[in-house]
Amino acid sequence: MAGRLVVVEAERDVASVVARLERALEEAGIAVFARIDHAAAARAAGLELPDEVVLVFGDPAVGTRLMQADPRVGHDLPLRLLVWEQPGGRTALGYRDPRGLDVDPAAEPVPTILDRMHGLLERLAHDAAAPGGTDR
């Protein structure tokens, strides 16, 4: 996926942000394919790493339409969000804007799908980062 990482600062810790994201994805009916805990893997290897988790998720009914337009986009799908602890204990979320994917924008409905994916990532990141609410 081309482009820089879009970063959103969070008002809560990594575990709380990840829990909020997972809950929001479940409520939206979007499958979480993987939860990669980089910090746990580092600890298992005898190394230290501040909390860092990647959520890999998507809707095959949506992503498949992009791959039908250009199979190479399968390299960058499913979508993912990274949540990590920054120096000083602050938490951040990051994602790459899917509108930067190298897929033919003339193929319908590619532009609409990419815009919807971008909107989803933006909404998930900002909602999970916001203060307030519960972290059940």
C-alpha cells in the first residue's frame, strides 16, 4: 500500500484501544482475520518492546471486488490498523490510506470502494482514540 502512515493520537492505553477497535469491527460485521501482538512475540524471544498490536480485518465481499479489478491489490489486503505505545506512554493508531493502492481507478466501482475503506479506517481510528465510553 503506497503512502505514509496516517497517525491518530489516542487518549487511552493500547489494550483499551484494541478492545474498542475489535468491538467496533464486530458490531459492524467486519471479520478480524488476525490480531498480531508484536510485544508478546518480542517477550517470547527474550526481547523488550512497548505494547504494539496489529489488527488485520476486512469484508471479503468488498475486498474481492478490488482484487477482481486488479489481483495485485491482494498484496495489500486485508486492511490493517496498528496500535502502539509511543515514548512517554502515549498511544497511537496508524493505517495507510487505501486510496493510495495501486489499482486501476477507472475500473468500477474501485473509487467508491476505496473511499468507503478510507472512511471506515478513519472512523475506526478516531472513535477508538476518543476519550470516554467503556472498554468492557
